[in-house]
Amino acid sequence: RRGSPGGPPAGGGGEALRGTTRRKTSLLAELPSTGTSPGGLSLANARSGKGTRLLRIDMGVEGQLNPLKFVEAGWFQSVAAACISVNLIVAVLELDHPELKGAFFWLDQALLLFYVFELVCRALYFRRMMFCGPCAVAAWNLLDVIVITAGVLDQWASLFLAHPLPREAQKASQVCQFIRVIRVLRIIRIVFEAELGWAETVQFQTFMAGVITVNALILGCETDYEWGGWVYIEHAMLVLYVFELLVSFKRDRTYFLSCSNPDVCWNLLDFVIVMSSIVDSWVIALANLFLKAMADGDTHDSEHIHLGQFVILLRMARLMRILRLVKLVKSVKPLYLLVTGVLNAVQGVFWVLMLTVFVLYAVGILATRLVGHKMMFPPGVRVGSLVVRPWVTVCDSMFTLF
């Protein structure tokens, strides 16, 4: 009632209050029924009043959307993934060739500025939920803080120190530079949060089948011809394989390697192939670069880090790349059906072999006793050794019958 003590104030105040309420209600109605907020709170919690902090983030004082919401948008995540990829390449090149730091100086500064800008925007967007929200969100944000702090110490704080730096400070700078590489793990989060429905289409599966075919041809050429560019093609192929594996994990989650999954054998084989390639091409290479950077001095001997007997295991792991040819069988449906049919027929073939061995064994015993032991010959008849020799024992008789 207008003007009553318990009702809204007369005039424009009541209309403004009702307008704000309608805006909040419409924003809640626009949220998906099963969706979650950047902080991980469900719509049910938001409607029941448990998502108050979420509403403070997603809605302004007048009911408008938070202007910093772009930090969770797909286009911004794509830009962040591109910057992380460029930063990874630059960091690896600088670890392998320290003389390139001067050439990449301004690029390093631009990437670090982007990281700092992103971190500040995320801190203003998530607020208390930056580290007090769900464990997954807090863990990724903590990783960003550690990596960006290491970059600030390496690239900005070192500018105010006396040069040349002491050996201990140089090692600390190299450790900070290596920590920058760890931020590549954030791409995993971007893949899991992005909308990748196109990666499950027939066109993408056909593209991956083409990639596997090309990779099979490259493995043969790499075996016969030496060329320095094979390693870069190998890295590009591995990136595609890792992306495909992440998409499969995002789609199936734990069901991907579950025993109840009918494709668990193929999935496990894909997982082993990709992980062995990651260890071979990336993990061991980064470990070598780190050991080389931490070695005392810049002598020629420090460029060759010997891993002892682990090198033998590394060479064996490289042979696992040949198993990628099996992925070609899975990607081509006629080959997949043929292999599946052969595997299903193995059980029948096994029992056929068992029947054959049983018949040979029974007849072998009979032949050994009749011929080998001369039971079929009349007493006093002289039998040559060439006749008896193939039937002396049961095994000899089975081999002769076979």
C-alpha cells in the first residue's frame, strides 16, 4: 500500500526497488539450471541464499553484470593460452641458449605485463573466493601467483641488482625462469573449461585420422633419413595427441579408464602412448635443460648431461612411438572392425588348437607303442632303425604326425 509504514516508500523509490528486484530475478532466470559459477557454486545454492558471495561477484549494486567477467570468457582464455604457449617456447629457448635473452627481452616484458594484468583482474573478480573458494579454483589461482611472482623476481627485480650477478643469484634466476614453464599446466584447465563440442564431430575425427596417417609416414622417413626438422614435427604431432587425450578425459572423466567402458583397452593404450611420448619428448628434455642451466660454469662439458643407465630406458621409451600406428587402426572403421573380428575369433582358434594337440597326443601315444615299441611287428622280424626312429617317443611321434 502506497504511503503505509510497512510498504515501500511513495514516489520513485518503490519503482527503483522493484526495478532492481526484477533485474536480479531476470539474471537468476538466465542462469542455466545445471550451471555453476566461476566459484563453483550451483544455481540451487544461489536461489537458496547460499550463493550470496556469488551474487556479489556476478551482479553489481544496480544489478548490472561485473565488468571483469571477461576473465572467464572463452576469447580471453584463448588469448591466455596463446600467451602461455609463446612464453613456453621463449622460456625453453632462453634456457637452452642464454644468449637469446637480449633478443627476447621486450617480448618477455610484454608477456609478464599480460600475466600481471590477468592476475589483478582475476583477484578483483573473484575477491575472497580467489583463495577461499573451491579447492580446484584456489589451486589454479595459487599456481598463477607463484609463476607470476617468479617472473617478477626474474625479470623486474633483477634489474635493480648489481651486474654481473653472483653465482647463487644466477642459479636462483634460472630456477625462476624454469618455474615459468610450469604455467603451461594452466592450458589443461582452459581445455577442461572451454566449449569443445567441435572436437567430437566427425570432421575432427577425420582430421585426427589424417594426422595419425601422416605421423606413420613420418616415422618411416625419420628412421631412414636424418633431418633436424623431424623433432619440430614430432612436437607438433604430440600437441595434437595431447589435445585429443584431454578432450577425451573431459568428455568421459573417470569413465575413460573405467573397467565398465567397452573401449577401456583402446583408451589405456592411447594413454600409455601419449604419456610415454610426453616423458620422452618433453619431460626428459626439460630435465636436461634444467640440469644444464644449474651446472657450474658454461663449459662445453656442461652441455652434455649424462643420465647414466636412464638413457637406455629413454631409448626404449622412444620405441613406444611406433605404437601410434595402432591408433590408425582405431581411427579407420573398416580396419577397426577387422581387428575386432579377429580378436573375437581368437577364442575359437584357441580351442581348435587345443583339439589339434589333443588328437596329435592321442595318436602319438598309439603310434609310439605300435611302431616305436614294435608292437605291430611279428616277433623275430627285423625292423630298420630308419623306420623306428621317428616314433621313438611321444613327442617325436607328435612332431612326425604334425
